[in-house]
Amino acid sequence: MDENRTIGLLIDLHYNQYGGEYVTVRVMQKDPDASHPLNITDAGFGPQTGLDDLVLDGWVSEWDGDFIISGPQYLGVSRVNARRAQAMAKILTKVEATIRKLEAHEPGDQFMAFAKVVGAEWVCTRRDRSQKATMLSNLDWSWMSVARGRDEYRDQIRQACEIQRELGLRSMKTEAA
């Protein structure tokens, strides 16, 4: 990774193709000259940090509308060699140990533990969630501190739960009719 780039987190509220609202926190990087976050691409470039494809993921239960945090994990991993596997295992172990040590049971507390381990210096979200773009550079971003990001994460979880509960109520009304 370029020494001028910083590590941060992207919080994304999205609808999963299998149904249900998801809130995903993804490790990203930022170039000081860029107005948008960049994906971490440590596979094959520079030191194997284990941050590429690392997320803190959760979804809203369709049954009761509660948020279920699945914890730190890797999503969308395409290539893993022995060196990268070791780095990934090391990071997951460290995040999980920090969550246990801090007794971080609530999602916002887990967010802070995750941010601490990965060395996040900032958090970003899409300004307009209805924006559809294939490139991160084509979206508008809100930037904030990690502490403010925790509040944003909690807000997005609340929004996801409200959306799912409303969808559930609509489907229950449809079934009753």
C-alpha cells in the first residue's frame, strides 16, 4: 500500500439478492488526492495485510426484524495463497480477540473493535443510497471520524430494521387479504 494512503471503513446499507436488508462495513483505503474510497488490493501487491475483502457484516432477520451481526469475515475472496491465508487468519483472530476483550456485544461496539484492529482513520458512506454506479469514483461520499462512523453504523442498522419491518408488515397484509 502507498505510504500516503490511509485505511478507513465504508458502511453500506443494501438489499441482498436473497431478500433482506444488510449493513456491511468494508475495509477501504484513500489516496489523499482522491475524492472517493479505494478498494484494498493487497493480493499480489506489497505486503500481505489480510485486509483485502475483510468486512464486518450483518443483516436484518425477516422473522422478527432484529439485526443479526455475523461478525468479521471475508466476502468475495477470489485468490488465496498460503501467505495470504496466514494474514487473513491472523487478522480474524485479532479482531475476534479484541471483540471478546472489550466485551463488544452491541454492533456499535463491535464496529469500534473492528476499526481499532484494522487501523481505520476515517469512515465514509454514500450520500445518496439510491445512486447506482459501477465505479466508486462516480458516487458522492460523506466522510466522518471513526467515532461518528459508529453512530452512522447504528443509524443504518436502525434504518435497515425499519425497512425490513415495513416490508414484513406489507407482506403480512398481502397474505391476510
